[in-house]
Amino acid sequence: MTTETIQVPSNIPPPARQLANVLRNVLGIPMSHSVWLIENNCVTVNHRPCRKSHLRVEPGDLLQIDRIPMPIAQPTARKSAASRGAIEFLHDDSDLCVVVKPANLLTVPTQYREGQTLVGRVERRLKDQDARAKIFCVHRLDRDVSGVLVMAKSLAVAEKLRSQFAQRKPDRQYIAIVAGNVQNDSGTVRNYLATDANLNRYAVADPSQGELAITHYTVRQRWQDTTLVEVRLETGRRNQIRIHLADLGHPILGDPRYRRDLATHRAWPYGRIALHAESLGFVHPTTGLPLRFVAQWPQEFRDCQRGVSSHRKGGKEGRSDRETQGD
């Protein structure tokens, strides 16, 4: 999960210690955003979920906030072929479901309460079978990213799954198409990610200024002027993969925020980011059985592979020893 941890400072006077007000002051966000985070189960107080914006907190209380970027202005409705398509279910039982999120679809609604979100569509489908069905978000993907997500059907199961993510237990594997040829066959990026007043993320070296972020990457294939990399997360901070790859000088194709000057490519004309959550492994919170799910490559990845390969001289150049499912 993408979580920021803060302690309630002692300099906030007692009349201003309502939870929503504390978030507004400490994070520098609008009150409406603070209330939205609390009401949408994005905040815990001393490790306990809290959905009461008026709750009084005390200096030293530990707040954990699952933060997501909020649009500057209310967006106009946009429906892509992906967001109108069917949601693929990889697993569905009485406790949880595992789905493949298409790109150009929010995982959860923002403060503007969008009707087209992954959580909303999954819940509506489950309600067709059981009117009492509910869905609880466990972790998220950015709007323009596709891939595997697990969702809980009860708050108790959601908390157990979130605990696994907090302890870095799930095995999260992504694939990304990045600009340029990555020289090292593998590597690790380790630094700290901070957030500014506009919720933009950036890397810092000082541990006191940000959250620890660790990303492991391995080159799968090198193409003409792009590279297919496999990424494994040790921590799960918001925009972590995008920031780390951009800081290496190899931003993800189509990324409008991090090194946009390098992220534009003729073989990636799509309105999404070339990042896909390919697989997810975790322990079932009820049965204790290890589970692992894999999402096939999106069509854009296959088309991009053909596009960059067609610009190589000699069809076998740039191919690594490792096969990929896009072949």
C-alpha cells in the first residue's frame, strides 16, 4: 500500500485536534480532501481504522494515511475502451477476489465521487449475485496503470491483507517499458520519497524527510531504444516505480509526470503508462494457503514490442536470453 505515517504534533491546540483538521494542517491539503480520505477508509489512528472526521486525537498519536493524487479540477467524463470493458476476475471466493484492472480506470473514487471506478464496478457485479456484497480496497494502482489487484469482501479480511502489505510479504511483480537501453542487467534503487503540498512525489536522501522506498529491477529484453524491465517492490509507496526508473534516466514510456521529455516514444502513442502489475502473490488470510496470480500482457505492450522490434536491423538483435509472453 501507499502509506504515509505521521505523529500528531504537540503544537496543535486542543480545539483544532479533530482528525480532519489535523490532516489538513499537517499535510497541507484542503479540508474536503481530509474528510474524503477519512470517509473512504484511508486513515488509521494508532493502527485502528477510523472513519470519523471529528475524532479528537492527541499529541503523539500515530496516524497512517493512504494517500492518492487528487485532480486539480474536477475532470470531465472520459471513457476509454478499457474502462468500458469487462473486468477480468482471476479468483473469487467468499473472502476476497482478485481482478485485473484495465488502464484509464481509477481504483477508487476521488473526492469528486466518480461513478466509473474499479471498486464500484466490481461491487456492482458482486451485488448481482448477492445484494449485501461489499468490496474493500486493499491496495491500489494509478489510473493509467493496469494489472492484478486483490480486494476484500469484509473489513476483517481487508485488515489482514493490509497487514501483509505493511509487512512487505506480498510478492508484487511489474513489467515496464522504459526509455533508452538500461545498461545493468539488474539493480536496486533505495531512497526516501517525500510529498509536496500538491501531492507530487520526489526522492530525498534524508530518512527524516521521506518514506523508505526500495525497488528491485531486472532487464528482460533490450530493444532498439527502449528496454523491457521486470520490477519487484519491496516497499509500496505511491509512484515509487515511476520515480525510481525516471531517476535512473529511464522513465516509463507514456509517463506524463516523471521525465516527460524522455518518456515520449513513437511506438507508444497510447493514453496510458507502460507499466503493468503482472503478478501478485500473497497468503490467503483465511485458509493460510499461498496464492499467486498472473495477468497477461495488455495489447499495447504486444503492439509496442512489434513496433520497436521492426526498427531493429537483424531480427535477433536486442533479444535477451529470457523469453517473454509477448513473443
